[in-house]
Amino acid sequence: MTALILNDVCKSFGAVEVLRDINLTVEEGEFVVFVGPSGCGKSTLLRVIAGLEDATSGTVNIGGDVVNAIPPAKRGIAMVFQSYALYPHLSVRDNMALGLKQEKQPKSEIDARVDKATKMLDLGKYIDRRPADLSGGQRQRVAIGRAIVREPKLFLFDEPLSNLDAALRMNTRIEIAELHRTLSASMIYVTHDQTEAMTLADKIVVLRDGRVEQVGSPMELYNNPANQFVAGFLGSPA
Ligand code: ADP
Ligand code: MG
């Protein structure tokens, strides 16, 4: 089963074309990284996959089903944002549990999943705190925990580490790689950081101006960049 197939996906805001004929496949369990300059459409593409924006044309197929008309909560995906997007009035535990309560999962199931994510992310000490009483790195781990408890088939990460300092970025990157191995879920990860792209990706998608410029493994793109633009992003001399 293929995790995601995008077929000729286009997105315009008014007269402005932001995504143009995006074709892309993500295999089950694959870690796919989107890179490209600011404004090239990376976040918009994630939001179209998540259902937070409608594609203007083209189809989004998740796990074998066309989901264009399916709301975000029913797509089997979970998204982690750069800004964490936690609820300030809820504890760590309740932030993680909220989506499951909305899904009307039984309390025993909610508790079991929240406990498991808490252990995976080492959040036990902070479980009753509010987001305001956590560091940036701790907040981002809560946001990741909130995604994990949903047990999605496909995770979407939008520059999840860019608000963290360098040391924390490296630790959290390693944690995300471990999660990918443990959960055997598919992941799409947006970054403008070359190290993150090269170390995390099975496959890198280079976006430019709303189009796919090149797709390949990190080594393929590093050794055979299609042009100076791709080479510039991945650090090899073209
Ligand atoms: P990236 O994440 O690669 O930096 P975005 O997907 O956020 O890029 O934005 C791509 C382009 O789409 C930008 O020019 C941005 O201004 C525009 N855009 C994004 N969202 C909207 C919106 N809701 N309305 C109008 N334009 C938007
Ligand atoms: Mg963005």
C-alpha cells in the first residue's frame, strides 16, 4: 500500500498559483523531506495533504483513498507545527489527550496511548504542567506526543525544529529518527536545514516556485544535482 499519492495537485490563492502540478508518491514507512526556499509552497503543500487547504485541482490519495473531500481529522494523518500550537490552558497530559477525546476513544485507550507517548518522549516529569512552564524543546516534544497518540499512518512535520537552539535541534532530530524506526509510520518533513534533510530522508523532494524541481535519495541529489539550484540546497558543487 502506498502512503500518499499526489496527482497533478495545484493550489491557487486568488490569481496567485502557489502549487503547480505536483506529482509525488510516498511509500509506506518512507521518510520524505521537502526542501526549498522560503515561499516556494512547502507549508501549503503540507496543508493540502492534511486537508487544512483544499487543492484547486488534482487528487490527494492517502492509503489508497482519494481524500479531497475528507476532513483533516479523518485522513489518518497528524501534523506537527513549527509554532507547537499547544493549548495554553491545558496540561501536557490534556494537550496530548484532546484529539483522542474528540475522536471519542474510551478513557482506558486514551490513558494507555498518552502513557506510552509520555514514556517514548520522556515527558513524565512535565505531565501536569501547562505549556507556559515548559522550555521550547519540551513544548515541541508535547506537540510530537500529541501527534503520536493519534497513531497516524502519515506524520506531517512543518519545520518542527526551527525554533530550537542548535544542541536541542540535534537531539530532537535524533529523537524523530528513532520515532520513525519505532513507529514504522510514513513521515513527510519540511525543513530548510541541509543537515536535517541529508540525515533524516529516505527521499528528498526539492521544491522551487511551487513545482517539484528534483526528487531522489540524499546521495543521488548530492552526487547528481539536476542543476545549480538543487546543488545550492544540498551543499555539493554542481
Ligand atoms: P513555504 O512554506 O515554502 O515558505 P508557503 O507555502 O507558506 O511557503 O507559501 C507559499 C506562497 O503562498 C507564498 O507566496 C505565500 O505568501 C502564499 N500563501 C500561503 N498561504 C496563503 C494564503 N492563505 N493566502 C494567500 N497566499 C498565501
Ligand atoms: Mg513554511
